Amino acid sequence: MTKFSKKDLGFSLLTGFITGFIAWQILDFLNVRFWIFGHFVCPSGFLCTQVIRDEISWAVLMVIAPIVFILGTWLGYFLGQWFKFFDQFGKFTVIGFTNAAMDFGILNLLIAWTDQDAGWWFAGFKAASFIVAGSISFLWNKYWAFNAGGTGGGGLEFGKFFTVALTAAFVNNLSASFVVNGIDPFMGLDTHQWANIGAITGSAVALVFSFLGFKFIVFKK
């Protein structure tokens, strides 16, 4: 059984912190609030009829995300006792969440700069954000998830990675754009929030596609 290592701990903490920070900034941009019930107010002096809700900063995600990522990586090893691919898939998923956070961060930054969140603008932003985030994932996947640092490959391996990444980008963009441009927002979501629902859908589809491509094509030993 492969064991959880110091390397796993370091990568889990790093990716968790990055993901938590970016998620905090995105949720603030989308004006999503996290409320808890606070103290009672007694306007009459006798009956407490009103509750003031206290807002918690999403900055707490910088603490929560690293803990969740550590547990997720460990869970992958635990499940790997029965299904070996989970040893890699747990770490790949953690990296995937970090890449998704970077993807969404760049996407929302471009939306904030231009105030464009649909149509061809969205498609262009989504392609750019996914490619940038995917480029950074090469080193994380090579040296952590697939532990392929000593396999060589050089430019050929990098080329195969980008071939899979670009194909995944197309799958991601197509899925996300279908949701954003083909389905009207519902459940009271505004267009900025709906753009992120589309991005989540695209990332989920591309996650499975990318794992199979990286495992059996790019980092195959």
C-alpha cells in the first residue's frame, strides 16, 4: 500500500491554500455572502424578536481548503488498497480543484475588467483561462500526481500534455458555453453567477477526460 508522504502533505497544503485564496476572491466578486445567526436584539426591552446575522469572511477557505485537500489525498491512498488508480486520482482531483480555482479566477478577472459575461466574449475568456491554468498543472501532475519526474520524454511529453490539454480545453469550453448560451439562468441566479455554473460543468467533464489522457498517453510509464 502506498503511504501518505511529506511530499503529499506539502503539495496538499500548497494547492489548498492557493485554491482557498482564489475561491475567497471569486465569492467576494460574485457578492456571495456567508451568514450565521448572531445575537438577539430586543427593541421593546422585553421581547427579543429580531436576530442580527453576522457575516463570515470567505477568507476562512484558506484554512478549510488545505485540510480538505489533505483528507482527499489520504482518501485516495485508502481507496487505492482496492482500486489502484485511486492512488493517482486522489492527487489528480486535488490538482484539478486548484486548476479549476485558477481557471475561474482568471475567468472572473476578465469578466470584471470587461463586464462581458456571455456570447463570444465568454467563449474567448473561458478558452484563455483554461489554457493558462492547464499549463501550470503540467508540473504538478508530472512530479506529484503521476510521479513521472524521472521518465524523461522532454519536449515530446510536453507536446503530448498540451495536445491532451487543448483537447480538454475544447471539451471544457464546449460544455461550459452550452450551459451559458444554451440554457437560461434559473433559481434566481444572475448572469455572472450562471457563467460560473457553466464553468463548473465544463471543468467536471474535462476532469475525467484529462485524467484518462494524462494517465494513458502523457505520463504512461
